Amino acid sequence: MKPAVVLPPLLLLGMSSEQTAPEILPRMDSGIEVRPLDEPVEVRPLDERVEVRPLDERVRILTPPTPPGEQRGTAPRPLPAIDASKSEIGRKRKTAGAEQDSEKAAQAAYDQAVAAAITAFDAQDYAQSAEILIGLWPRIQDQADVGMMVLLGYAAMHSNRETLAIEAMTKAAELTGDDEILQSLADVLHHFERYEDASAVIARITPSPDRDARLAELAMIRAERARQTGDHGTAHALLLANEEILPPAGLEQLGWQLYERGQAEQAAARFEAAYRQAPSESRAQGLVFSLHSLNDHARLLTIVEETEGPLDQLIDENVRNRIAAGHHHFSVDSQARLEAVSTLAGGTPPGMSLRLGPEIRKKRGTPGEGKLSQRGLMLEANWQDAANDLHLEIEHQRADNHVERATGQRVYGLWRHRLESGLQTRLGLGRTLSGGAVGPALIGEVGLEYQQADHGGGLRLFRGGNEESLLALAGQRDPTTGASWGRVLETGVQLDGRLNPGEWEVIGSLTFSTLSGEQVADNRKVELYAHALHPVASVNGLRLGPELYSARFRHNLGFFEPGHGGYFSPSFHLKPGLLADYNQRIGERVDIEARAGLGWAWNRQAAADGNPLRGEEPGKYAASRDNGIAYHGRIQATWEITPHWQAGLHAGGQKSPEYTDWQGGVFLQWRWGK
């Protein structure tokens, strides 16, 4: 939006300043003959000049000195006649008179030309007005005529002469430092979309509500331009830096920026402030989306009751009564209308999806031992409503270590149910891979979580499989005896927690478990994981922070003889590092999710018996240690073909001094319902 131009009153007063400043526009030598206003202005050739003498050369009036012997106050003696034409005094008087007449003529011509420039400007002939004033520029500078500098700036602006307009206005601002002239310079910069420069000029004006309003307007324009070019970090930083002076529209703009960054609590605060000052439909929608994601419907009800506005239309009487009664089961449609959801089957139609695609995994190692290849076809089904999440995985897989092979199916289902006040339950049940040397086993979990906007935690009891080798995954046979052993199961308890202080997200988990298998010695494990992530303002969707992983096993059972489980089991493992998380929509249809970590690993392996289950061959495997760089990563890209069809791919892996593992896959996904 271009600012309206209001010419300062000084244009009518012919304001000048006695200050001097370095020239910005070059001096332009030209002579001008000014005719009556009803006749066109004729610009003479550049070699016909008007000579303007300095204004400080004035006619001096000489008083003869008092002759000796005479007293002041008495009648003076008559002076002898003096031929003025031949005397020095006469010559000076003639010269001064001629100069005065010349200056008067030049000033009269200047005043008439100025009047013609103003007339042309008023008639919206801005190009003609600018041309007249360019011809007058030397005298405008000599007289420090700030009013004509400003007029030239506006005339050049309207005739789209950017450099001339900015230089003329800058000269006027340097001569005066006046708030009104600075505002005019900012108008010109704003007109030519030089918003950053305009902001710097406005910041020099004496603080006032009007000045703050202009600064806020420019910050909003610059933030929107940055957002449109994909520079969301700059857009966010500009609005945040000017938040104290933002009008309701600016607070709403900041609210949407925060909401898109996943900071729903902070977004809701801005939407609420903007809505309470000036209710609007878009601010009401922002409130519903952000507070619903926080499950804070009571706050919505409070705002509806205290502030009349469009929010009333998004929350009907039935929903208000349910909120007041303490219900938390609601859904939101695409127009931000809050709807009640039945907690019984057959309520609101659920959102569902199916995903199908091939998967592949490669783990380096020795054939028959650490080497593992897995190829399979994965089917995932999801069903979700406001209170429930159901997830089912069915995979047909072939796993081999380049000596033996297992081909079968793996199945797992998980149900998560949201209760009142942020509580969630989880229940999982499944089966390990079939078709191996050792038969499949049941696995599952049961847990309770408590989740709020800025914190959460949970407790989970679980039993799961281990896929670090074919021995651990499905067992293998002794080539000499034909006996089978392996298929390791891990049973334990996991505690996890989450904090969101400010923009940080801090997540940690602590696991205590036992590991056992068919004809495999028992083991115990303690595992700790934590990370802290903070948004990077300059890169939208990127978060960085520290990461820590540590594990400790009672026994080293990482070998491939009977009694061992073929899984990594150090007596001490520590890996601190840096974690990066990126989640962003590219264009209108592609979503990118990526996470990668880089660190340094310290690893200690205890000595191990040949057969730890029976205590045979004590100390057959010596203790060892190694250190080195370790990294891991995973990326997934999803392309939205239509609102119901998506295609995607994922890839990832991890590398440490003792372990290398890569995996990937592609998929096609179908979604329907809400």
C-alpha cells in the first residue's frame, strides 16, 4: 500500500535553512527566463547563464568622519563638493547598486519559476514540475530552499524518477533534520518499496504514536514480503522485534507465523490479544485452531463470553454447554467451526488412511554373523478421531545373513485413547517375525501418558523384539547339531518426559529392561536418551540442539555361538552430539521431514565366555574398547498428488565405530474422511 502524499506547509512558506551540507545532486548550470504564468516556460540553452552574485555583497552607506576640532552634536561644516563618478565611494555605490538590481531580477525570476513549478504540480503535471525545479537546482541549493527540495522530491516520485526523488528528499532532510521532512523522505522510500531504508528513516523521528504506527506498518510489510519468498525466519524475527507497537493486524500476523512453526501456545496468546482489541473472523479462526490443538477449550469459552465478535459463530450453544460441563471431545472443520464429538462408536466419521510400499535394510557385518539383509512389503493402516488413534502394521519380510534365511510376517497394532484433562492410554499387541529357526513370540505394551501444551510425561510397560541380527530377530541353527537358539525379546519399563520452556523442546527417556531368548543367556540393560531442540530463526522449520545417548549391559552377549544373542551389548556406551530436526512444506504439495545427529561415541565391551548360558570356555572373547565419530539420520518426503492420494519415500541409517546400518523404502498412501 503506497502512503498518501501530503505536502508540508513549508512549501507555501518558502522555508529556507542557513545550514550547509554536502551536495547530493550535482550543480546544474542553466539560465531561466520566467514569463507570465499563462505563457509556457522557455528553458534557455545551457550556455546562457544567469549571473547570481552572493547575497552578502550589499551597498554600504558611508558617513564621513568628524573633522578635527568639531564636537559631535553641533551642526557640521558643509562638505566640499565631490565628484561621485570619479571618487572611490562613487564607484562602490554604482557597483553595489548594479549588483543589487541584478540580484533582485534573479530572485524575481526564481520566484516566478517556483510559482510555475507549484502550478504544474497542482495540475498533476509532475514531469514538468520536476523539470522546472531541476533547472533551478543551483539556486535552490544556494538558498537552502528546503520547500522546493521537498517539492522536487514528490514531483520526481510521481514521475517515477527514483534516484532524483530520493536524493532531493535526502538533501532536505540533511539540511533540517525536521520530523516532517524525515516523514516525507520515508514516504518516497516507501513508494519505491525500499521498506528497510524507510524504517531506518522513521526510527530517527521523535517518538510518538504516529511514528510507532508507521514503524509497525513497515515491519508488517517487510515480514509479509519475507514470508512470500520463503524466508520465514526473517518474517518471524521482524514481527517479534516490533511486537510492542504492532496493531491488532500485526499481532494476528505474528500469531499465524507462530502457529505455522508449531508454537500453538504462543500463537494463541497473540490471536487472543488481537481479537480482544479488534475482533475479526480470521483472528477468531486462529484462536480456535491454536487453542483446540492445545485442548484448551475452556479458554475459548472465556473469550466468547467476554468479547462479542465472530468467534460466537464458530462455537455454537451446544458446544459451549459441553465445554462448561467439562467435556474435551471436539473436532474442528476447515472453517474453524468447533464441533462436539461423541465418545461412543458411530459418532463423528473417522479419518482413515492406508499406506503400502516396499522396505529394504542393509546391515554390514560378517556373513552368517553380523551381516543382515531385510526386504519386505509393508502395509500400514491408521484410523483417527478426536479421542482415538489406531495404528496397524503388517509386514511380509525376508531376512537373511547370507548363510540362513527367514521368511514370514510381522504384525503389530497400537491403540491410543485420549481421556479428559490431557491423559492418554496406550495398548499395543503384536507378533515377531515368523518363519525363522525359532518360532514367533507375542509382543505388546501398555502405558499411560499425560500431555499438556508445555509439558508431558508417560510410563510404559513393554515387550518387544530385537532386529540387530538374524540370530536376534528369528533365531538360527547350529550347523553341527541342528539345535536352534536366538529370537531375543526385551521386556521392561520406560519412563519419558517432555518440557517446552519458551521455544525449547526438551525430551528424555529412561529404560530398564531384561533381554532373553531361546537358549540365550539373560541380560539386563539400562538406557538413557535425551535431546533439546530450539528453532533456528533464519531457517523456517529447522531446529537444532544437543543430543545424548547412553547404555549399559550387564553381560556381553554380542557373539554368534549358542548362549549368545547376537546383539550389541556394551558394558558402557556414551554418545553425546548435535541433533538437527527439519520439518517443512516445499511449495504447495511436498512435505519434508528430516532428522540427523552427529557425535562422538565411547564404547567398552566386557570379556565374554564361549557359551555364557552354560559357562563354557570362560573368557574366550577378550574385553575391548573403541571410540570414534558416530552419526545417524532419516529423511522422508511426501508428495500430495490429490487431497486423498500421496506418494513418498524415506531413507536413513546410522554409523558408529562398531555398527553400520542403512534402510529405505517408498510408499503410496490413500487417505479419506476428515
